[in-house]
Amino acid sequence: MRTVSTVNAPAAIGPYSQGIIIGNILFTAGQIPLDPKTMKLVDGSIEEQTTQVLKNLDAILKEAGTSWQQVVKTTVFLTDLADFAQMNKTYNDYLNGAKPARSTVQVAALPLGAKVEIELVAEITK
């Protein structure tokens, strides 16, 4: 087992790791729209928050030596499913053709008042 940590994604705000690699599989912690430089929540639209979450996950993927093309599963947590269409468009545009399996659920609340949180599982092929 190996821990993944990068300064290009928000530092853990609790007793967890940004990511864990077991064998050739990466499991990430859920990422909310924190700016890794300021550790402040991106307090904007669902599109802006989703973009920041995906940037954070992208940094963890890169640190682990993998990419969106190797992501096999994502789980999206939204505080309002009415935001699904806007989140989905931003997600689709950012992933640039990658189409991992995905679940999307509505939750009562997310840390720091975030509108979206995403976690993923990816294969490491190198």
C-alpha cells in the first residue's frame, strides 16, 4: 500500500489521505472544491465548483502516475440534484472523452457547504 499526496490538490482536512494505491489501483478521497493554494472553498456556481473538484482529482491522478483514461469509476455527491445537468456538462467537457462508470447521488450536506464532491477509482498502468 502506498499513500498519494500532492501540493497541487488540497491537503487533507482530517485523518485521511488524498489517495491510496493498492497494487495497481488508486482510490481517492472525495474531493470538494477547495483551492489547494488557499484551502478556501471556491464559492461559485456548480460549474465552477465542479471544475475545481476535477482539477483536484486530476492533480492526484498525475501524482499517482495515471490519467482520466484509466479511471474506472467515479462517485458524484451533489447537495441538489437540480444541479445535475450543469455538473454533467462540466464533467463531460473536462474528461475529454473518458467515460468511467459513475454513480451520482444527492446528499443532505457536504463539508464547508460545498455543492459537489467527487471520488474515484483508477487503474495505474505504468
